[in-house]
Amino acid sequence: MSDDTPSRHPFHPPLRPETFAVHPPVPEITGSRPLGVPLHQGHVFGFDSADALAEAFERPDAYLYGRVGNPTVHALEQAVARLEGGAAALSYASGMGAISGVLLTLLGTGAHVVAQTCVYGGTYALLTDLARRWGVDVTYVSGTDPDEVRAALRPETRLLYLETIANPTARVSDLSALAAVAAGAGVPTAVDNTFASPLLCRPLELGADVVLHSATKYLAGHADVLGGVAVFKDEELYLRVRHARVEQGAITDPFAAWLTLRGMQTLPLRMERHCANAAELAGRLQEHQAVAAVRHPSLPGHPDHAIAARLLPAGGGGVISFDLAGGREAGRTLMEAVRVASLSVSLGDVKTLIMHPASTSHRQLDAAALERAGIGPGTVRLSVGVEHVEDLWADLEQALERAGKS
């Protein structure tokens, strides 16, 4: 067989062009390695023997079909697991895919969950749906009081669910204290670490069992990826959830994984700029007459400032939550007046994004739930990008002047 014949065995007679077109040569690299992770877009893999194929079905590290695993996807999982200090990770088609994959695996009919009050609206909607369909009972707590969690735990409690920095209120959970209470009762803790990223906080080191990310946000960082990741402290839970992911079919697309890996290379630089810009803008917003309240962990007046100083020593993140004195109408005016910031429902992008949570990301919450979560009619969420801070402030200042007159 010639060197360019793409087969594990010689073909007799030689391949025809129609067949050769379907079997291009796959070069093997020797003596060097690519500096970037290659994109393995193929979804199905071949084997040299029937035994090897059969064995692959029993090995979590084998590649046989894209829904089960892919080399590029696995590289992303290894990279995020290393960043978070976990044993292993699973990537999903979206952040909600990761959250759903974990909750649907750990919960069942009649299970009980303890969750902090101010969680992402999609998470709240999922828990509400599971309550309706499966009878899952949810007790909501502040996220800062260990005694409150201790009192909420029951024999049927299957999970404590927290967010490092809450969406959108920027409250900071006392992860180590709360996870310790849950662990004492044999209850695992899952933490959504999207707002902080592994550069600001590593919840597994603080007692969490699962860490969740919307990779769409800070990990990828460039508004061109949809993805999610779940990182696990131990392999046993990882394998349990992995089995469910294979059945659910929610794995990340290889190209999305490749883009996320590319974006993660600048994560340290981006997070430093996000945090610095956000802290500067938060301080200025506090002084503006059109603003009634500002929430960012870097502010001394933030209710969780002491917790944030301990959990987030490198910075308070890139998201600011603030309330406009003029309420909902002022919020609408502000949204339509900004020019540098983009009106968008996402966050963690290199560009600054702004939104009105009550009518968008948390629209699933009724008035009472919004009030419990600390989201008012004039609450604005600002995901601060990496632009020059003076340009961002000039944009906000002119928009606030208009909002103050509405």
C-alpha cells in the first residue's frame, strides 16, 4: 500500500476516485505538536478491531461517537477542570444544559432542594418546573446565613444550590460556611461560578461538590459561543452525571469547544480589566443623582463586602447591579440612550452589555419572587467590558442624565 492510501489495510483492487473522495488521508504528526488544540469536527470514530469497538463502550475516555465524547470537547473539559481544581468536567451545549444535566441527575420525585433566593431566572424556572412535574420542593435562603441553611435541611434534601456572585443582584454567597453545613448533613453543594470565573473564585476549594459555568460568558468571552461546563470534585459523581449526559445528548459541539478554548487563553487578562472597570464605574454610579442604589462586591457599602474580600480577593467581578431613582420608565430611557454599551441579555463579553432583568432574564419571576430576589422595577444589570473606562463612563453619564429626566 502506498503512503497516501488512507486505510488501515491495503485495498485490492486500488481505491476508485469515488471511494478515495470519502476517505482522505489523515496525517499523523511526529516530532512536534500543535500549539493550539486541533478542532476534531468529526462525530464518529473508527476502530481496528471489533473488540476495540466493544471495549470503547465501557471506557469514558474512548471516542466512538460525538454524543459520547470528542477530543476537542475533552480538551475543553480538562482545561476547565484544571482551572477549577476538579477531578473531571463535562461540557454541555449551553449553561442551562449544564445546570439541567446536574439537577436532572441528582434530583428525583419528592426530592428537596435548598437554593439561594437570588438565582438566575433560568435556574428558578427549571426548579419551578421540576416542582410542578416531579414534586421537587425548594426552600429558598439568603445565601449568607449558615443557620438558615441548617434549619432548611431535611432528610430528603438532595442538593444545596448557590451562586458565587448572584445574578443579577451581585450578592456574594458565603460558600465555605454554607457548604460545610450541607456536607455535615451529607448533602452535596452545587455552585454556579459563572459571574466569578475560576480566576476570581474556586468553589471546590471552599467545599463545593459541583461547579457550574455558562461557558458562553467569561470563559469564551467574545459573544460567539454557546456552551456550559460542570466540574466535579470526585470522579464518582462525574461518572454518574456523564452517563446521564450521554442519554440526554446535551454535549458541546466541537467547534464551540474549540472557540471556548481559544477564548480562555485571554481569560486572566480580561478578568483583570473587567474587575478594574467595574469597580471604577460602581464608585462613580454611587455619586450620580439618578441612581438610588449600586451593588458591586468591591464597594465598602455592599452587604457582603466582608465575604467578598475573603472569597474574591482578586476582584469583585465585572457585573454591576444598580437601581434607578426613576423606576421602570427611567430604566427604559437608559436602555435606549446608551451608545457604547449594547442592549443585550448576556454578560461576560469583551463588550459592555446592559439590560433590565425584570423584563428579560428574570421575566419568569412574579412580583413577589422579584422582590424576594432583590430585583426592583428600576434595577439595571451592567456587564462591564474591557473598553476604556472613560468612554464607558461618558456613555453612562449621558444616558443617566436622560433617565433622570424621564
